Amino acid sequence: MTEQNSVKTNLTMLTDFYEITMANGYFTSGYRDTIVYFDMFFRHVPDDGGYAIMAGVQQVVDYIENLNFTEQDIQYLRDCHLFNDNFINYLKDFQFTCDVWAVQEGTPIFPGEPIVTVRGPVIQAQLIETMVLLCINHQSLIATKANRIVRAAQGRAVMEFGSRRAQGPDGAVLGARAAYIGGCCGTACTICDRDFGVPALGTMAHSWVQLFSSELEAFRAYAKEYPNSCTLLVDTYNVLKSGVPNAIKIFQEELLPLGFRPAGIRIDSGDITYLSRKARKMLDDAGFEDCKICASNSLDEYIIRDMLMQGACVDTFGVGERLITSFSEPVFGGVYKLSAVEDSNGTITPKIKISENVAKITTPCFKKLWRLFDRESGKAIADVITLHNEVIDDTKPYEIFDPEHIWKRKTITNFRAVALRKKLFENGKSLTTPRDLEEIKNYCQQQVDTLWDEVKRFENPHQYYVDLSQKLWNEKNRLLSEHSY
């Protein structure tokens, strides 16, 4: 499924105001053409999980390709009476000329990794900060949550049902896109099918059943209209006393004579574990062993896991608000920090942010991100961040070490080193074409499968190591020593 959304809104002014005030200051202070390097990274996996899923890259590409200040934008800036006239004229003729690298969508990512790097004139690199963070923070959050829920379902299909509970239209549409990347089989969001090809799914609400004179007649009307895909909502009144018996009656009277089999029933309330077991027996006894049972109603990975442990007879899950909002931890927390400055001779000077909060100390320099895979098992061993001009030679033994506890060292052999990031823009020109969303989803599943099960635990997952090369560690340590007081 190739993304078909051709309507691109100009979001150039979706910036934090300080990006414009700083840009004006860079311009008037003579830094307009200074080349800088910014990294996006995150510090913490949502829900204390073992990994996150990269998503939202295509929306960053769409945004950058459409960067331009409209007459309305320029007039607004003039009316602020804050900005230099020459700076405003510069924005009027604005052209993006940066280089951009990013990890591919669907890739498992870990704290501290430079998942996006932007190199270019400081005004341009600073201007896109908000939208880079917005796109990737939101979709990576939802893709990560979806992947957890899908894994909890243990091979059963999970449908994203959260449009009406999302934070606004983009939260619904792009959230559904991200949920599909994370492993969901489809969405209730119709426009996401039209624009991105994510299968739109859904049957009826309780209002359908309530509108008719009886539950039986409501089921009969639906079965006549959709005999080849008949799924009936059985909990409007009483699941076991009327819902399932009436569904069975309609299956027998309306579907079988036409040569159709029922698609399923859906239970949206009550003790679904208990009700699904009873409903399963009733359906099986009536000869409908192939009729699937769908469960919905404020589900998440923990509830789904517990339901299945308790013997729930559920074939598919519809998950809404707790997925589309990542209810348990609704912030991804990616940040965008300066890591280096390049002078006119091409010399790169590393920059570091130091804090008493150790987690907020940044890793300086223009960098490259690698993933090391064991050739025998195919499993990911560790990630390594190196200087941009370093190459990890996987034909030779390579020593990795914990960058915080440097005495923890290990020499690995028989491994494969893969550079994780792709170049998206060169001198402002896009180097990419939209990837097929189905391809991204399948790639995500393949890459998650390279992680050890211990990393995928919901509680207390094994820490996956993100190491620094010795050269990069030396640079970081040097800067820390220089700025110590």
C-alpha cells in the first residue's frame, strides 16, 4: 500500500516562537550561514519498555518538501514588530538547503541514539525543530504502544479503534498510520484507508441494534445487507441470553441458506473473558466453530495478556483510547540538540550540553549509528554510535563497552554491522520516495524479531546496549573534562 495522501498543508509556521526569535538573532549577529549539526534522540522508552518503534519520517519529508513562507506568514512576522526587515526578506525567499539523515520507519530504536541528524545553515536547521519532533514523537509513541498491544495478542489480529478518542484529526489519522506500522491489522478511521491504504474495518454500533424493534430484527437486517462479512454486536442487551442466541438464529436463517458463513460476533462490555468462553461453546455447539469472537472495550496490552492467560476465547481485539492516546504514557519525549558546528574550512567542532542531571548530558559530534547482528542467530547484539567517518569492519573482532561503566567490555566476532540511518535530503533536495506502508509494517515485524525475547518483556526488560565507539567516547569525555569546574 503506497501512501496516497497528496494534500500537503503548509506548516512552515508550526514552530516554537523561539525558533524565529533565535533565527532573527543568528541573522543579525552574522551567523546566518554557519553550518551546524542537530540530533534528535529520546531518553526514555514509554511504559518502561525495552525498545521503541521509529515512525513519522514520511511526514517529516512531506513537511520539509513544502517549506515556504506565504504572504500571510510574512505579514504576520512584520506585524510582530520584533524582527529585522532584512531577516524577514530572507524568509520571504526562504530555501531549504540542509542535509538530513534518519532511521527508517519501523526500526526498533533505543534511548540516546541520534535517530535524526540535520546538517546545514543554523537558521534552517533550527527552524524545523518543532515539526521534526512533533511528527516523530507522536507517531513513534503510537507505533510503540501498538507493537506492545499486538505482541500481547499473541498472533491474534488487533484493530485500531480510537479515532473518536484521539487528540484531534491528525492524532486520529496519523495515529492510525503509526498503529499499522506497529502491527495492527487495520483501523476504524475511514480517511486513513483512503489516504494511506490502512484497511478500514468496522460493522455496527449499539445504536443499530437499538433502532430496530428487536435485537433479532436488527441482526436480520444487517445479515441481509452484508451476508458475506456478517459480524454482529451481541452485548446491547444480554450477551448470553439474547445476543449470542439471536446471532446464531440469524446465521442459520439468513446466511446458511445463501451459502455464507458468519464472520463473527463482537463483545464490547462485561466480563469478556467469561462471556467469550460461554459464547464460544454456544457457537461451537451450533456448528459455527469458524465464527470468530472479537473483543473491545478499553483494552490495553496488560488486559489482553491477562484475558488470554485466563482462557479468553477471543480471536481479534479492537483497541481504542488506550492505543491512540498511548494512555499509560502519552509522551515520547524526543529532543533536538546541537551536537557540532562546522567552520568555512570544513572543520567540525563538537558541542556538548552538560547537566547535573546525567540523563540530560548530550553526546557531541557528527555521528553515525550502527546495529551489530550475530551472523549465526540473526539477533541484534548491540547498537554502536561512532564518529561520522568511522567504519565498523565486521570482518574483524570488535570491542564494545558500556559508555557509563567502561570496565564492562566484550569483544564480538562473527557479526554483521549495519548502518541504520538513510540520507533523506542532500542540499535540500529529497532523495527518497514514499515507502509502501505494508512494506514498512512487514519490515517492523522483521526487525522486532531480531530482538531477544528478554528485551521484549513488558516488565523489567533486559537493557539493550547502545555503546559509543572508543573515539567518540574519548571526545565526549574530553569535553566533559574541559567544562568541569
